[in-house]
Amino acid sequence: MKIRNLVDSNFLYFYDQGKSYASYQVFGAHLTKTEDGALCGCEFCLYAPNAESVSVVGEWNGFDPNANPMECIDAKGIWYLYLEGNFEWQRYKYYMKTKQGEIKYKADPYAFYSQLRPSTDSKVYDIDGYEWHDQDWMYTHPKTYDQPVLIYEMHLGSWRRKGLGENDFFMFNEIAPMLIDYLKNFGYTHVEVMPVYEHPLDASWGYQGTSYYSVTARHGVPKDFMWFVDQLHQNGIGVIMDWVPGHICKDAQGLYLFDGTPLYDYADPAIRENVEWGTANLDLGKGTTRSFLYSNVLFYMNYFHIDGFRVDAVSNLLYYMGNPERGENQGACEFLRNLSTVLFGKDDRVLLMAEDSSSYPGVTKPSNIGGIGFNYKWDMGWMNDTLKYFKLDPIYRKYHHNQLTFSMMYFYNEQFVLPFSHDEVVHMKGSLLNKMPGDYWQQFANFRCLIGYMMTHPGKKLLFMGNELAPYSEWGYARELDWDILRYPSHDSAHRFVKEITKLYQQSKPLYELDYDPSGFQFIEANNADQSLFVYARFAKNRQDHMVIVMNCTPNTYHQYRIGVPMEMDYEEVINSDKDIYGGSNQINPEKRISFKDHWQNQENAIELTVPPLGITILKAVPKPKEKRKKSSVTSEIL
């Protein structure tokens, strides 16, 4: 048999060493076919070294533990069974008796599909045969470092819903057409889906998984998800997956104490049991765990054309239980370094993002020079400082001015993504709008200023779905977004502002091309705490292509306010968050600002403009018009 023949000494050596990158080709349930493609049998293969006996129980045998026993085919504890017939779509589990006498019913760790909850059964599925049409994307999309990266973070089950029932989900093939038009209207470059592999509890949002290789049945079958990715790629949009290698669901059918021993998790309960989250921590120093996880990310790249992974809770990997006082987790750090080598060896354009709240150095430095190997890291410090600042009543902001300037003191230490993620709009933290101080008008003005600041600060961008609607309510996983609030002018205007500034970001090289090069950013006025004013410039590789940003975090308006500008050019207002179409008071600069020679704010040139209240103004440099030569009025006389 095909799979049985793959289980040789070479495979076992690499698997034990954590160097098996396609273990899903051996383990799991694999359909066999005749030469003409007809399904003719199924091979089951399981790793369970502490099992005394294992059998496959399924629909075809009435889940009878005695009907289809497996054979242990090597001393390491690999169990095998071949059954003739067509088993596609059949539900099954492994019935296991451990050497300690325990009885366990386990879902297949390598199952390609699973029954919709509350069932915990695996399902036999033919993962092969999808015909892709995204060749242009796969072969031509560039590395992202000097490109715009604007990520729409999504929970697929609550973006839109068919109804209020617990299973009123849209399928992948229904979501894709609606989503693509929406993302293109905003200029999003990527969508990040919160975990889509199988999980038993909706309230975990997917972060407590049981079947890592099984795309959730909530939205269709695995080939539906392939079609979803394919359609996004054909429209120039990349797909990033949330991925959780650190901790697992403790439900009986999952990986937890799989064969009666901690096969994938830590042996020591003190570091295995993640009491705060009710989960168990995987031991990333073990070869079996590494082979399982390395194979998993490559499985999603190979079969689903996934463009990147956002790795959850990285601080909990770098340090035991996320606590630096408990020491660095050497096994997990080595796992992450190897992960980057594996992924970038497959495709050096992949996005590997760390959700990391620690100050561990070199998270986005290459592993071959001692870094951890991610190419992006969420800037949790920027997010926390920014939201703390914007929550303040403007009268107090001058005492906390450095909360917005501090980020540029460390920004070039890593390659940062600026996130306003799902974590900021749940658990009684309030929506982004609800965090803003002041009356109704001021809250929306502050919201627009906040989004404008994010879009003009160096770093790639991530916004959680629904933030663009400026809702007052928090996100809820069991209901769709508050789309109906767009009936109200203030929400509709805020939505329009987000749409126009995100498209401006995507189309403006100064806002992304030199994100990680210090020459791409310059503070012009960083210390005006009394007026809570910030002035800075963003540059493209062609330095004449630049923008000047003026942000006023008080409700005061300033007319004929003078700022220094980097060059002897004129400056055209391309967006102003106080424009009336965005819900503002229309303190705008409709005409070009003409620069003049003046040594001001360490610049050799200056302009004067109107600075709107609680607003952000983006000015694009444009060349001064060439002066026309006057014709000579002197005529020659011929004598």
C-alpha cells in the first residue's frame, strides 16, 4: 500500500527529529483510487506510541470498536489499516486503549475535514483535484516590504450572517463575491481570516482548535475554501491565516494527552496547563510536535495557496507562560527560527507575522543572524500608547504628548504592523468610537483623526472588520456587523472617510515605500505639547515625492498656521478629516499652499495653512509652476 510503504526508517528519523514537512501525506485518512480515478479504498494511519490497541470506528461499522482493528507496523507506534470500498464523506474516529488501560475516542489529528459541531467526528475527504486559476497572482505578486500592505482582519462567521440561528453562516462561496467588491472599494491588499481550522466552541473564535488540518465545516468543505482563496487571488488580494501553534483545546477528542501521554504537549503540568485561557500548551521542543506543525503550515500553502500566517500569542512562546521571569523557552524559540527557514524556503514572499507583546529583541531579524525569523511584528506598544492617548480628554493630552512621539524612538528596531485588531473591541473595552472622548461630534472627529494617524504613521496596517463602520457597540461573534448604522449620516460619513484614506494610502508611495527606512520619515514639529500638534513628513524613494501631515488633537482651529516644509515646492491638500462630507466643520485648505523661503522648524521653506479641530490634514508636494519667460519689449531699429 502507498502509505505503508512510506513508513520507513528515513521517514521515522525525520519525523522524530521534527524535520518531516509533509507528514500529512502519511498520517490521516487517505482515499485510494483505481487507474481511471474511481475511489476504491481508504488507508488510515495514526501515530500513537502509548496505545495498547487502536481501531477505526465509523459510520460503516456502526462505530464498533471490534470491527476494524489497526495494525502496529513499527516499533515507534505507527498504526495502520486499509479498507476496500468508497469511504468518502464517512464519519470516523480512533478508538484507543492505552497502555495504562484508558479508553479514548480521538478525532484524527490529520483529518482533512470534520463533522460540524456539536459532533466531534472526523470525515474522510478527498483533498486532491481542485483546479486553480490564480496563476497570475502566484507567479507575479512581489515581496511586500516596499509595497502597501493594508489588512482586513475577519471573523468569517460574523462579518455577515443569514440570520440569528447558531448555524446561519454564509458559505465560503457566498462570502467571496460580497467580500471582494467590498475590499476593493477600500483598497485592501490582504484579508486575514481568524482561525478557520476546526474548533468545537464558537466563543473561542477559532483560537482553541482541535483539528489543525481540517477547514471548519461552518462555511463549507475544504475545496470551497480553496475557491474562496482562488477568487481573492484573481482579484489581487492576498490571504493570511491566523495560526495558533502555542496552545490547544483540551476537549477529549483533540491533541491533549493524545494517547494517554503528553504526545504533543508538555509533560510538566506546571507549563502544560494554561489556566488563564483554559487550554494546554504544546511542547514546541518535541520533534513530533514540530513535524506536525511544520507540515501544517506547508499543507495550507500547498493545498490552499495561503500567502501568510499571523502567529498568535508569540510572547507565550518566547517565554514560558509569557513571563520573562520564568525564562526564555529555548525549544519554542528554536521552533520559530526553523519555522521561518521552512516557510521562506518554500516562498520568500510569505508574510510571517508575530502577535507579540514582549520586548524580546530581533523578532523580525533573519534567523541566520540570530533573529527569530518573522518578517513582521504587530506593534502592540504603538497600539496601546495610541489608544491611551486618544481616550484622554484633549485638555489633558498635552501632558501625554510623548505617547504619540515615542513610537519613532524604537520603530526601526523591528518591521512593524500597526494593528487595531479584534482584541481592542471586545471584553468591555469598547469600540474604537466608544473609546473617543467628548460629545457626539467630537467622538467622530477623534475617530477620523485616529484612523488618519494610523494610515500616515510608518508601518503596514491592520484593521479589524467593522472598525470602518465606526460602531458604538463592541464586536459580537454570534451576530453580523452593525451594517444598518450606515443609515445614519455620522456613521456613513466616517465610513466614507475610512474608505477614502485607505485608498489614498494604497495609491501613495510616500505612505509605504520606505516604511522601514529612517529616511522615509521626518518629524517637523514633534514637541508642541501645549497645542497637541504634530507635524511630520513621509517620503518615497524619490524624495521629491513626499507628503506633509498635520495632526491637531485639540478642538481648536488655527488659521494661517505656519509649518516648515522639506522642499521648495507647493503643497496640495489631498485629504482633510474635517471636510464636511466626512462629518467635519469644513476647516479645509481648498487652494494650493505656496511655499516661501523661511528657516522654520529646522526647514528652509514654509507654508501657512488652516489647521482643523481634532483633525488630520495630508498635503502632497507638487512642483512649483515654471515661470513663463516674458517676451522682450525692445525692438531693433534698422537704420
